[in-house]
Amino acid sequence: MKNFIGTYECKIDDKGRLKVPSSLIKQMENFDDKAFVVKRSVFQPCLEVYPMNAWDRLMDKINKLNRFIKKNADFIRMFTAGVKTVELDSAGRLQISKDLTLFANLQKEIVVTSAGELFEIWDKEAYEKVIATNETDFASLAEDVMGAFDEE
């Protein structure tokens, strides 16, 4: 499994075109995919960008849900709402649709940040608020999330 690395401050224009930093473009080339999937995040007001292979693995799990159970059907509908495929254009830009731009409240200044096998697109102000946690809160979160793992 490949992972993205880095956090980048970028700009998005009035037409929703995001100029992708060259170092992130190089990382995108490490994936066999030309197309990427952009979707709304479940927990935060940001967008998630998946390489197609990672998206397909995720959808394989989702497609195993029984759609005749209402909560499963509702989840699938909400999870995939607004999903778009995108490719880099010749100028190294990603086109972000208007509905996704509005969901994430993307203004001119944005942050693109790695999140393992995907990356996130944030409005800069919203991103700074989310990461502005104190060291004690983060240490407690790290212990809760990672403390149960044993190194092998």
C-alpha cells in the first residue's frame, strides 16, 4: 500500500480549479491510477481524494452491505453523495465541483494534507482550527487510538 506524505498550502480559483503542488503530483504518479475520486468527508468539513485502486477497495467493502437493511442503504447513499472522478489537467490542476466546494467551504486559501492512502482538501482556516489542539489532548487521543497496538 502506498501513502501520501506532506501538507501543502494552495489556492483554488473561482472556477474550482486547484493547482496541485509539484511534489504531490510526483506522489500521485506513484499510483497506477490516472483518475482519482473526490468525496465529502464523513467526520469533517473537508474533501477526501482517493486513488482509484483505494476507492475500489473501499467500495468492495461497502458493496457487501445488505441494501435491504434501511440503515445500510441510507449509509451508502450518504457516503457516496456528491462523489466525483477527477484527473489532473495539462496544467496540473484538479477541478473541484461546485457542490463539493460548497460542502467544504473552500475559499481562495486551502490546505492539502496527506492522510495515508488518500489526501484531504481543507479550507485553510477550518484546517487550522481542527489541528489547533493542545499537546495533552493530542497525547490522550494518540494513547486511545494507538496504545493498544503491539509492535511485532
